[in-house]
Amino acid sequence: MRVLITGGFGCIGSWLTRELVRQKVKVYIYDLREDRRRMRLLMEESEYSQAEFVPGDITDGQRFFEVCQLHAITHIVHLAALQVPLCRADPIRGASVNVIGTLVVFETIRKLAGQIQNLVYASSAAVYGEPSAYDLDGDLDESLPLRPTTHYGAYKVCNELSARAYYLEHGIASVGLRPWTVYGVGRDFGMTSEPTKAILAAALGRPYRISYGGFQDFQFAPDVARAFVRCLAHPAQEAVVYNLRGTVADMATFHRLLTQVAPQAAELITYGERQLPIAYRLSDHRFQRDYGPLPVTPLAEGIRQTFERFRTLSQLGLVTDADLA
Ligand SMILES: NC(=O)c1ccc[n+]([C@@H]2O[C@H](COP(=O)([O-])OP(=O)(O)OC[C@H]3O[C@@H](n4cnc5c(N)ncnc54)[C@H](O)[C@@H]3O)[C@@H](O)[C@H]2O)c1
């Protein structure tokens, strides 16, 4: 396997790189610029230096094609994207990176006719709409209508539909995964990064307010990385998309668990009331049926591991108050 990860220096990409390098898989990182900051927080230099950096913009189709050809890439994990705040601020740029960028990946696979054996890409739970748009009495599976409330969510829906079109028109199979709130070391940007920043603040002994509340699905970054690895190793037969599931909990529960690990959080960490506009009781039974069993790290344990790591990193001066911005 020669795996190319687009957006590989991001949070999920860094955890995925750690997982793949430990399995002795050859990894190429396709990203805008060399930035191993997150990787440094998660693993030793002897590990992250094994991932080869290839600079490039995902919207540059010619460059992406040449890189995949030159390095004889066999598997692609497509993560490069702009997150909710950047898509809101500049929807045209957002569509360029998130939608055109995804088409670049599919076009490259088509042109390389047979070279790329598997594509796994990040969709998002943001394809779903407000919780009130769904019947939350039971778990929600992939058959439900998609009603995104953000440009970001709309772009992800578009990508899922493009994936289907590439399968129907060109026989290109793919797997899309829909994470919710990914948390853990390295999660430092985006709408749902605030719980991780709260854990960091507790480790630094600083006050922090999470601007929202309500329910969400907390998914531990290493678990999410392992889900991508599972899919990478077992290509789908068509264009498939899966919900992922971690721990569905409200912010009061998150706060209570954080306080059990770090009693100072009781005073330092506060949170708001606003429910994020994404349905949260998403079932992963299809993913577990096709790719499982994949165990979920309990939220209390994920918080504990993240807190301990942040405490070590702060003693080493590798995370500071500036990371709370
Ligand atoms: N983190 C989450 O909670 C979450 C939830 C649902 C879906 N996702 C999706 O998972 C994927 C990865 O998320 P993340 O949290 O690791 O994101 P991130 O913001 O940490 O990383 C994104 C990476 O993409 C790169 N990138 C941006 N524009 C690029 C371009 N034009 N060309 C090449 N690279 C570019 C960035 O430099 C960065 O390294 C994204 O597609 C995101 O939409 C994330």
C-alpha cells in the first residue's frame, strides 16, 4: 500500500499518519505547506519523519495527478477541506477546496485507470440538519434525508453525490465517512474544536468558555483514524457512505467527566446553551456491520488520555495559552 493523504497535516490526518506509520505503511502527505505541528504532539520524530511531504493544492488537478503518478500511489485518503467557519466566511473559496478539490481526486483516479485501488474520504455528520428535523426517539441511519444547514454541510452532500456519480458512470468505488465532533490532541480548529480546547485549558490551569451546549457525538481522534484505516484496507464494491458513532452526550456530561479527571475544571470551564444544528443520535450499525467490530473509547477515557497528554506537552512547552485562541 502506498497511501497518499490529502490534508494530512490536519488533526485526523496526523492521527491517521501515526496509525499507518506504526503499521509500516508508506505514507505521502499532500498539503499546502509543511506543518508537522500536530504530528509533533502525537508521536516521535522517528515516526512522523517517515511520512513524505509532497506540497500541493487540492484544487490543482494537474499537480495532484502528477504526484499520484510519480509516487505510484495505490490508496488515497481525502481529508483536505476548509471547515465550517472558513466556508461561512468565503463560500466560493469553500466550494473550490471542498467540492472542486474532491472532484480533482475522483478525476485523478479516473485518469489513472486502475492504479488507485481504494479511496476513502471524509464526509461529515453536518450533512444532517437540525435535530428537530428528525425523530430522535430512535437511532438515525443513513437512509434519512440530508438537510444540511451550512455551506460546509451542503458541500459534503455534494461530494457524496459526486462519489455516487463516479461509481455509476465510471465504476469508481469509494467509502465516505461522516465524523461528528472529533476530539483529542491536535484538534485545534473548527466549530467543534471547543471541547478539546476546554481539556487543554484545564491542563494549562486557564479559564475557558465553550460557546455552545446541548448534545453532540464525541468521537476520539484515534478511533476515527482507525475507522479510516479499516476502510482503507478493505475497498468497497460501490460508492458507500457511513455514519460514525462515538459517545452521544450533552455538554453537562462532558463537563462532569472533565471535572472528574481535572477537578479545577469545575471552576475554570463553562459552557453555553446553544444546540449545534446537527442531528446527533446517528447510528453506525452499517459501518460496524461492514467494517467492524471497531471498539469506541469511552468518553471518560478519551478525556483522561487527552488531559494527561496535554499536561505533558505543556510541561515540555509544546502547548501554551496561545493554543486556546
Ligand atoms: N474534525 C472534525 O470534527 C471533523 C468532523 C467531520 C468531518 N471532518 C472532515 O474530516 C477532514 C479532516 O478534518 P480535520 O479536523 O483533520 O481538518 P483540519 O482543518 O485539521 O485539516 C485540514 C487540512 O487540509 C489542508 N488543506 C486545506 N486546504 C487545502 C488545499 N487547498 N489543498 C491541500 N490541503 C489543504 C490544511 O492545510 C489542513 O492540514 C475534513 O474533510 C473535515 O471536513 C472533520
